[in-house]
Amino acid sequence: MRTEPPVDRPRTEPADAAADRGARDPFFDRVKLLATVLVVCGHFWEPLVRAPGHRVLHAGYLLVYAFHMPVFVFVSGWFSRSFAARPDQLGRLLSGVLAPYLLWTTLLGAYAAWLGGGRFTLDLLTPVWVTWFLLSLFLWRLSAPLWHRLRAPLTTAVAVSLLAGALPLTPQLSIGRTLQLLPFFVAGLVLDRRRVLALRGHRWLRAAAVPVLGAAAPAAYWLVPRLDAAWFYRSASAAGLHAGYPRWLLVSLGVNLAGAVLGAVFLALVPVRTRSPRWAALGAAGTAAFLVHPFLQLALVHGGWYGRGFLPSAAGQLALTTAAAGLTLLLCSRPVARLLRPLLAPRLRLLLREQRPSPAGPPAGRL
């Protein structure tokens, strides 16, 4: 008898009902995996993008940065839908998000200072590079019950994000990104489940993907000399970008609209079912890739590899992209996740009271 390969079978209950019980949809883990690949590739491209003469790569960088973090944040909101600030959830939030933030901010800051030959000064309120996401996620998830109580949560979140441009934003608490990316988290948190799930493999969105990306690619190429990439980081206010607030407002609206449209197309292109469940498992373990890859990128930067003959070439850029994608999959693998588990989700038994696990809701500390 022929044995069929494993697939993600349809649930025997509606997807939104399963989600209400806290089931972790493998589709969104695949989305998270692909978004993580884009994050890692973007970070390895960055030193070349900052150098002159790489306009095509720079355009790809802008295109990726237009939507990859909005998608990542949206998925984080989706996985936070059951968060109600119960004691067991708060415990997992502390051990799975806040504790790793404190640990990896210290490790990455000390490592960067060591490579640069400088003195390391510990400032736990100021994230170091990628650790901003952990701190922002901690704040977003804590606020989740509040957004469920509002009458117009998404409209309110958009208003907050747009008002951020008028504020004197500082690096502390990652407040710039926390406020400006807030609408994508709230969207994942409160949008109607059926409408969101309908985006998966939507045939009209799939059909629109080629013309949408076809229009976005030359637009990004055109923007390279006209718009600084810092606008796509969504971390600075109008003053920080040396722009008046009206211009900041207009450009930010355009950047976030592009992120929403490209993000919807991206969701439609992610396979709804695959022959192997391993891809979803890799996505669920994506925190390791997110936090470990900066150590390797910094080693390349400080080792002078980006200034050597091979990497700046087209072949070198292709090899770098392939290696970055492969590194992401390796760091998401089960052996690496097991090895790094004490650093990614440290046990806080000495600090926290023992709580019985709740029957509802996925682990709140899981990204």
C-alpha cells in the first residue's frame, strides 16, 4: 500500500474555533519562518547597502524592509490573541520574552564592544540592535487586554503611531518602533479571524502578487537615492529624520500602506499546506535565528569581509544571500533550539511562584 507523505491536514473544526482554543496554526509558523529569513538576509545585506555602487541590492533591501517587520509583528499579534494577563501567561512572558531580552541585550552589547575594542556600558533600558523586538513585544503583549476592550482598537493604534512622529523619541524602551509598528500588532490581535485566514492562498491575491511586486521593485529602485532607509526602520520621529511633521506624516503613511499591501500579498504566497510539518517547526523555533545571527554578521563586519573583492560582486551578493538563508534554517533547527533553550527561555523558578498551566492559550512567551 502506498504511503502518502505527511501534510498539514485541514482541521475537523473551523480554524477560528481552533484558534479560540489556543491552537498554534502551522501556517503562521511558516509565515514567521519566511519573515525571519528576510530579516536575516536584510541584516547581512546592510553593510553593502550602506556602501555606494549597490543600487539593485539597495532596492531589494528597501523592498524587504517595507513589509518584513510588519509581517513579523502582525504574526506576533496573532499569537498573542489569547493573552489575558493570567498569572501563568505573565510567568511565560517574563521567562520567554523579558528574561531573554535582558540576557541577549547584555551578550550582544558586550560582544559588539569587544569586537570594536570599546568599553561596554550596560544600559538595559536601551536595546542593542535586534533585541528591540523583544522589548517591544513585551510591551505590546502586556497591552493586549486593553486593545480587546477598545471599541476601535485598530483606528486608535494607527492614531497613536502617527502621533509618534511629533514626539521627541529616544532609543530607550524602543519607544519609536513600539509606537510606530503598533498597528500591525493590533491588527494581528483583533482583526476578524475568518477574514485573516481567508488571505491564506487567496487566489486573487496570488494573481495580484506578480503585478504588485512588479510595480514595487522599480519603485524601490527609484526611491534609493531619494529616501533614506531609516524611514523603513520606523524608529525615528520627524525631528530624528530631519523632516517636518507634515512630511513625516505623509511618508510614514505611504511606507505603512506599502507594508500592509505587500504583507497581504506575502501572506497569500505562503503555502497553506506543505508535504512536511518541519517547516512550521522551524518557524516556531525562529527566535534562535533572530538573536544569534547578529553575532556572525558583526564578525564579518569587523573582520573586514565586506570590503574584500568577492562579497561586493554580484556573485558575492548571491552567495551571501544563500548563506544567510541557510544560516537561518540551521539556527531554527531542533538541535540548535535545544542547545540554546536555556538562553532563549530561561527557567525562573527562583523568582516566580509555581503556576498550574492554563488549558487555554498558547505559551505567551513564544514569539
